[in-house]
Amino acid sequence: MNKKGVLVVFSGFSGSGKGTIMKKLMENHSDTYALSVSATTRSPREGEREGIEYFFKTVPEFEELIKNDEMLEYAQYAGNYYGTPKAYVEQKLNEGFDVILEIETQGALKVKEKYPDTLLLFVTPPSADILYDRLKGRGTEEDDVIAKRMNQAVNEAKVIDRYDYLVINDDINECVSHVHEIIKNTHDRTVFKADTIEALKNGLNKYQRRD
């Protein structure tokens, strides 16, 4: 690979299927995509591996990363830090991989502020009723948990228009193909074609008439 990759951030409602989309993209195009690995200060759970599920850090190590502006974004949940280290993402982008990052809306917008070329994708079912039915259909969550997830979705919907694309997940295979095309086409944006544009300008200069 010799072209720089695109940073792709997925957000979406709980139950939208964004995790399944990411998994299938990796399965279908493992030579194209790399999943971003988050850092956390929580202890590893059984079976979790350093650099695979997470980069495990102590609190002082994580705070040093923050201090040195080495995190794309970060937040605290239940007394632990979670965030996205810049170094790993930039390494994979420079290797030519399109790096996929799944984070909530607040973190996604922070990444977009730092890296305006980031592609933001928001995943949703076709309607609110279908979202509710999918959450209910899991059969693994109590009604109060589903209600909390629906309330969260109301707040997340307020910032959808700040994303680059709204991805409707109706048929999962069609959705994965559509997302792959969106990401491929992003490589044709002029911001990713600086070298090509410069070469074209230089090539045209020799044909310029100087009367």
C-alpha cells in the first residue's frame, strides 16, 4: 500500500447493527481495513490481550498520554479512562489502511474537530419503531434498560446532521456493500489527492503559452 488511509468513525444507536457492519467489513476486506484499538485504565478481563482488545494503561500512563496530546479522544466511564491513542491510528493510516473507529457521538465530533478529513458515518435502522423492535427482540434486556437506550437515542439523534453520511441498516449485506463504496469513494476527495493534483498542475505548466 502506498496511499494514506482514511479515518472512518462509526456511531449509531444501540441496536443499529454498527458492530456487525464493522465485523463484516473486516471479514470481507481484511487487506483494506484496520480496526482502531482503544486504550483503557480498567483491568483486563479474562481472555483479553494487550494490543488486541485494548491497550491497557495505568492511570498515570493514560494521563501522561492526555498531557502530551497523544489521544484522539478520551472519556471517563465508571471510574476508568477510555480513549483512542493517536500513534496506532496514524501508523495504520500511513501504512495505507482505512482505520475504523467505533465511538459515541461526543467522541466522534471531537475527532472531527482535530482531523477534519475524518469520515463520520451514523448507522440507524429505517425507523424508530424498528429500532425499538430490534432492542426488544434481543430478549436480553429489561424494559427499563431498553427505555434508557431509547432515551439515549433521542439525544444522539440531535447531532446526526453533523455527520457526513447517514447509513440506513435495513439489509445487512446491502448495507455493508454500500458502506464499503462510500469509503472507497472518499479516497477520490481532493484532500486525499494532493500529490496527484500537484503532478497534474506541473504537467500542465509545460503546455502553458507565454505570449
